[in-house]
Amino acid sequence: MQGNENLIEIKNLKKYFEINAGLFKKATVKAVDNVSLYIKKGETLGIVGESGCGKTTLGRTILQLHEPTGGQIIYDGNVIFDGSKTSPEELMDYRRKMQIIFQDPYASLNPRMTIADIIGEPLDIHGLYSTPEERIEKIYNLLETVGLNKEHANRFPHEFSGGQRQRIGIARALAVEPEFIVCDEPISALDVSIQAQIVNMLEDLQKEKGFTYLFIAHDLSVVKHISDRIGVMYLGHLVEITTSEELYKNPIHPYTRSLLSAIPLADPISARNKKRIILNGEIPSPINPPSGCPFRNRCPYATATCEKFSPKLMEAAKEHYVACHNLEAIEADLRK
């Protein structure tokens, strides 16, 4: 999992939160726990999983919007986090190269600022213009890039629909000409009719400008459409990662297979013949996760080893990594 073509690489990344757990008691939530992955330049890595599995925290920790608890973050061959706090000067440089599109287009825009000021703020912070004329010209160009026009510049966020607000959020992320963008469920708050427009726009921008995306989403069909590779998270852990085509054609981890079996089908005959894989048990509390493998109390293949040791990602097939102690038993079942 090494190579100069990687823009982002994380090794054993951790993000733990301390929370109140009663009178004078503290507890630790391991939102991201020992996650390792890479993202190649110009590709889209999708991240899927149930609510609360750590997808958003992973994206924000890579950007250091959350300070990592441990591990290593490497950007284009340079270590930008290695257990010690990154200096503000270094972070400012990487802030230009790494941006985020937030999930909620209603909460992520300041209602008191005009669209010109919202998009212009990153230009101001990084000093990316010489004259006021150049600043407004850049704002107009960014609005045009995301399918809006310059007449929108002096309006306020409440005057726009959800889809238009998300376009404004995308324009703000593009203002500093980044290389890497975390798309944090950018379409989940939008109408279905608008979702395809935003996804298509993100794809067009990637082809035009060579962006690298971390695309976080619930909708497995959308992730399949936009992603080159997909990682599956469960309770803060990465349990499977491979190419989009391989994951949907040959899912191996029991959790991945259960997730994919829940995708609705448009064809009623295929839907009737489709077998749902229902998992037993409840999702454990992230405050008190199981010992060993986090999935063991819901897994039909769990053994005593799973109780003692947390599995590491192993290459089950070419470029197909799975975190499971019982790959042989699972693969034997899949061959039946």
C-alpha cells in the first residue's frame, strides 16, 4: 500500500473523544481506531458504513479539523502528522491543498454573509488576489464553475434552494484551488432530483481539474457510481477496502455482504429473488465496544480468536483487503 502516486496516506490513524459518562465519570469513544489507507492522485475513495461508524470523523481527522489522537498522516510524500501537533504555519499551507464540502448546506453557510463574502473569505485568508477587481472576478468565475451566475453574488443564503446552497459550498471549497477534497455526505440533505446534478458536477470538476476525493456517503448506489475504490467502516474500524467493481461483485466481509444485500432493486422480480442478509444482535456502544474484533458479536463466523485479537487488513485477492480472522471459512462458504 505504498507508492509515489499516493496523494494521501494514513497509517494507524486514531481519533478518541473523552465524554461524560455519569457523575464524575469519563469515558472514551474510539471514533476512529487504527485506520490505515491510501488515496491515489486523481481518484475517488468512497467510505460507507452505518451512522456513527466514524466516516465523518475520519474525513475531518485527515484534514486535522479534529486533532488526531495518534497515527500518521502523509500528504504527497510529506508527513504532516506523526503524533505531535502540526504548527499553525504548516497547517495553513495544507489548508489550501485540502478542503471539505460539508453535509448540511443549510448549516454550513453563514446566514449574515453575502454569497460573494462566503466564497471570497478563503481568498481573503490566503491572500489569493492583488486587487478588489481580481477578487470579485474570481468569485464570479467560481459561481459560473458551479452552475450559478454573478447576479447571485450579492444575495444571502436564505434566498437559495438546498441544491444551490450546496453549489455555493462547493464554490467556497474550490476557491483556494485545492488538490484534495473531503466530500462529507454532500448530497444526503438534498432532494433525489438534485443529487444526480451535484454528483455529476463533482465528476466533471474532477476530470477538468484532477481533484482527489474522499467521498463519504450512506447511499451505496451513489458511492458505486462515483468511486474508484470503496472502504467499509464499522465501529471506527476499516473492515474491507477494494475497487468499486470488485466490492459489489465479490464482497467478502460479513458486514459488507449484509450492507450490499440491503440495496433496493428497481426490478420487482429481481427484488423478490434477492436474499437479504440479516445480522443478529445490536450495534455495540462505541463507549464499550467488544474486545478483539468489533464485529464479533454479530458475526456468524466468530471464534475464540476473534474475542482476543482485533484483525488487521489482509489481502484476500489482488488489491482486495479484508479485516477478518476467518477468511478461509468465509471463502469456502462463498464457493458453495
